[in-house]
Amino acid sequence: MDNSIPDNRKKKLDSLFNAFSLIAEGTYVFLCDMRYDYSRWSKNAVDFFQMPSEYMYGAGAIHMERIHPEDRRSYEESINEIFEGRSGAHDMQYRAGRIGGAYVTCTCRGVVIRDEYDQPDYFAGIIRNHGLLGNVDSLTGLRNQYSFFEDLSGYIDRKERVCISMLGIGKFTEINEIYGYHFGNQVIQKFGRYLLSFVGSRGQVYRLDGVKFGVISNTSSAVDAKALYEKVRIHLRKGIPVMDKRPILELNCGMLLLEDFNVDDQTIYACLNFAYGESKVRRSGDLVEFFNNLNDENRQRIEKLHAIKASIKQNYNGFYLLYQPVVNATTEEIVGAEALLRWQNDEYGIVPPDHFIPILERDPQFPELGRWILTRALTDAKEILKKHSNFVINVNLSYTQLEKPDFVDTVLEILKETDYPGDHLCLEITERCRLLDMSLLKSVVVNLKAKGIHFALDDFGTGFASVDVVKYLPLDTIKIDRSFVINIEEDEKERTIVDHFTSIATAFDANVCVEGIENAVMRDILQKYKVHSFQGYYYSKPVELKQLEVLMDREEKHE
Ligand code: C2E
Ligand code: MG
Ligand code: MG
């Protein structure tokens, strides 16, 4: 008997299939005429699994070839049950993919539709491909961070020049606080949709993380990118309709033109994040281009950054610490030293920390490097403590290390591992820590102070919330940045400022350290103020541990 499907049954299959596809948006659909074992599968499934055709006899067996060998038995059993009439539904998970390709996790749900004689007539179902869904953000329906990284690597591999932006909604916490979390989610959704329609065929939009979105476009000039961003900004300043309200959205934006292909996606992300942070913190939301002047030097900086990041993975190869003495302001004896990070390799020579710390500090790898720095510094300082029992080592922290929930434990662990006394360690924090939750920060400081550890506020006066930080945190020392004393010899104003700063410190029971003493005249002037310690090239540049030991031993002999 010829068991080919007759025309009327084929028509019925198609009309049922079309009806069915409508309600199964975003998934794969299959429909099988069980009398003839003749099926139609949706085109996206045929493409994804590389099936022979949308119409197939024996589709179950064809699909089985694409299922992971370990999952085939249960799939076969379930299909047999259906076709032998022992089961009316199918609901299972398996791994599947094109033949010879990678597997993705799928869930498959199907039901048997019976005819008027209660015989199995059609088997209809949907397959959800979680491999693909995993690349989509569930709130906005936009492609997510994984897709962003995937596409980015593609552009780098193919050496395609593109413009990459990171855009985000500023002061979003306020929106959440005023209107509630649910409303906040709707704002994110609306914003995502607006971006998608605005960018259109110019590029791709992704939801990266929280309120941050990514756009990769073929815009080739920074000027064009800025003009487009300004349009978006002006539009959203007029407010965006959400429920019955119209919240005004302030944006931030970091941007980078991909023109250098000797980098990886993670480095690009770190650079973008840095530019975004600058836009937010310093530029009130203006678009900040990462190294907007792509001369050779700047291009090299991105490559350098890539090499530095790789060093963290390669056992910190290339990183080392130098030590700059801290002297008592009156006696000028060395009382401690500050550990200062350096990185060096054959190609780039010695790279100062200013070139990479501000960019890498938001990198997920940075806390690892921070751990290495502290361990190295304490191991070295322990050697000095053997001979000089009052020695205190200063170690710089980045604000991103402080926000890790295990920061206190990490420090205590390192003290234990290195068997180092907490009261001979001073941690230097900068005003950038005001970006953190202040009560959390205070508890970190208080907890570590209980173990004897000292705290210093570095670069005092360079940010705009210095006094707030001093007021709020129990700090031991305030370090006045060298920019306030560079011209102290001739500049009356600088003297007034130093006088002012020392009064603030005294009011809060903190000591003062002045950085950047470069000559005896500066020293003479500053000794007139309530300054406890000095640091600067006049005493010593940052030096290797061995040299520091020599300097300290020499001092001892003079006594
Ligand atoms: P900082 O902590 O304020 O360090 C003082 C900087 O001033 C050092 O620069 C030092 O070499 C320089 N300096 C000291 N005395 C003088 C002087 O008399 N004249 C001049 N012109 N400069 C002087 P360096 O080593 O390049 O470090 C720059 C910054 O990088 C540091 O500023 C600190 O914020 C950061 N940094 C360094 N090491 C680390 C680290 O291990 N972790 C973190 N998170 N940041 C670090
Ligand atoms: Mg410092
Ligand atoms: Mg400083």
C-alpha cells in the first residue's frame, strides 16, 4: 500500500501548523500527521538542526540522529510510547544539535491529538532551545552580555572596524526608590526598546548588566557617534512614557572605536567600563571616548593593557613592588614605606601604575592582583621588621577591592599566612571610595582597625568629598597630595590650603603626611605646619626592597 500523504491531509497539516506556529512564538514547532508519519517542522528548527527539509517522513528518527547519544534511549522510548498509543503527551529535556556540531539543551513538549474514533491523528509539539535562549536577556528580550562578547570576538577576529558604546541610565537607584522595583524594570524595558528602534539597522543592541546597554555599530567616526548619542540624550531628557508616568532619564556613555585588533574582548570591555565610569563620575554623562586620540601611543596603551591583564593569569609575571620611604617630619628618620606597584616586560619596558590601575580596577581580576600585592608587601616588610621594630608598611587599595564582601576576611587571611602583625600595616584608601556604600565601608574600616590595622586617606583634597570621608571614617592619617605643595615656595595660597588641611586632620584626630617633598626648601616650609610625616624624592624615590634596607641600615649607623 502506498502510504504517501494525500493532498487533503497535507493541506490540513499546513493549516494546523500555521495556527500552531502563531501561538508558539520564539520556539521551534513540529506537527506530525501520525497516520502517514509525515511532519512539518518550523524553518528555524530545520536551519538550526540542519534537517533535510521542512517536510519529512519519519522525522522522529531523523531528529534522533541529532540528539546526544546518552539521551537517545529515553527520547526513543518516549516517541515509541506516543506512536504505539501508550502515551498521550511528551515532555522531556535532551541535548541536541546538528550532526557533528555542538549540543544545546532542549526541552520538548508535545501532545497527541486524536480523531473522532479516538485514534491518534496528529502529534504536535514545541522545542525550546535553551542554548539560544541563554543568550537573550529575559527582561528586555535583547541579546545579553554573552552575545556581546561573542560578537565582539568576531569583530576582533575578522579585524572589522566598529564603534562600541556602553550606555546606561544614571541615578537609576532614585527611580527604583521613588517608583518601586517593578516600575524600574519597565523603565529598563522601555529604554531597551527605544535604543533598539533608534539604532535600527545601524548596529546591534545588547543588555549588558543592570542599567548598562551595549551598542556595536558601523559608525566610523567619533563625531558621528557623539551626535547620535546626543540625539538619544535629548530625547530621553524629555521623559519616557512608563505606565502613566514620564520619568526623565539621564544617561552616561563610554565609547571606543575598535581599530586595534591585538586585544581580546575582555580588555575592550575593561576600557569601555572605564570610559563609562569617567562619563558618569567626571563628565556628567557626556560621551567619553576611550583614548579619543588614537595616535600610536594610545593604541599601544590598549595593547599594553592586554599584556598586563594576561600577566595576572601568568602567575603575576612582570609585576613587582617598589618601596618609597616615609620619614618622620621632625627627625627625618625612616618610619615606614609605601609599596608601589610596577609592571615590566621586554616589549613595553616599565609601566607606571597610573597607566593601568584606574582602568583595571573595575576588572573582575583586580582583587586577585590586590591579594598578590598585599601578600608580597607583607612578606617583604616582615624582613625589615626583624631589624627595625617600628616599621610600618603602607599598601594602596583600590575602591573596588573594598566592596568585595570577603575583603575583611581576605586581609586577615593574608596577615595570618604571612604571620605579619596588623599594627604594622597601614592601608591607603582614596576618595574614590565614596562611590561605595559608606556604612559598609565604615564597617570594613572598623573591623580591620580592631585588629590594629591603620588607615590612611590618600590624595586628600583631589576629589570633591574629602571632608565628608574624613568625618565619616575613623582614619589615622591624611595624606596631602603633592599637587597642593608643588609651588609652596612661592605660592601663598598653597600655604593657606596646607594650613587648612592640617586643621581638618587635627579636628578629626588624624595625622598628616605630605607627599612630594622634592627639596629642602619645601621641607623647611612644611615643618612649620602640623605635619607628622613626609614622603618625596628629596628623601628617596621608590626603590627595591634591598635598597630600602640599605637606606634604613645606613640611618641606623649614623645614630
Ligand atoms: P599614590 O599612592 O599617591 O603614590 C604616590 C605617587 O607619587 C607615586 O607614584 C610616587 O612615586 C609619586 N611620588 C612620590 N614622591 C614624589 C615626588 O617627590 N615627586 C613626584 N613627582 N612624585 C612623587 P606612582 O608609584 O607612579 O603611583 C601612582 C599611583 O598609583 C599611586 O599614587 C596609587 O594611587 C597608585 N598605586 C600604586 N601602587 C598601587 C597599588 O599597589 N595598588 C593600588 N590600588 N594603587 C596603586
Ligand atoms: Mg598611596
Ligand atoms: Mg597619594
